[in-house]
Amino acid sequence: MADKPTRIYPCPQCKKPTRWDDNPWRPFCSERCKLIDLGDWASERHSIAGDPDAPTDDLDDLS
């Protein structure tokens, strides 16, 4: 059986070419890039757009 070709993708944070096989921080190239991305989500520099018409009144019912 032939070996699979090595997959190389750009790190989403720094764009450095990154191997995916045996990379514990995949899709990032390093733990540093992974933590930078996590910090961006935590500080709300990244977000996922939601439904602008979603009611927010339901949140009061949860308390």
C-alpha cells in the first residue's frame, strides 16, 4: 500500500505552511497560533453572525 501524500495547509492565523499529519494543534501550526485565535474569539474580535430578527426578550424568561 502506498504512503499517503503529506497534506500541507496554511495556518489560519499566520499563514505559515503547516503539515496536518501528527500536528496536535491542527489546523494551526503551533500552540501559540491556536491560543492567539482563542483569544480573538474570547475578546469578540471573531464572531458568528446570528439572525438579526431573533427575539432577545426570551432571555429574561431564563432567570
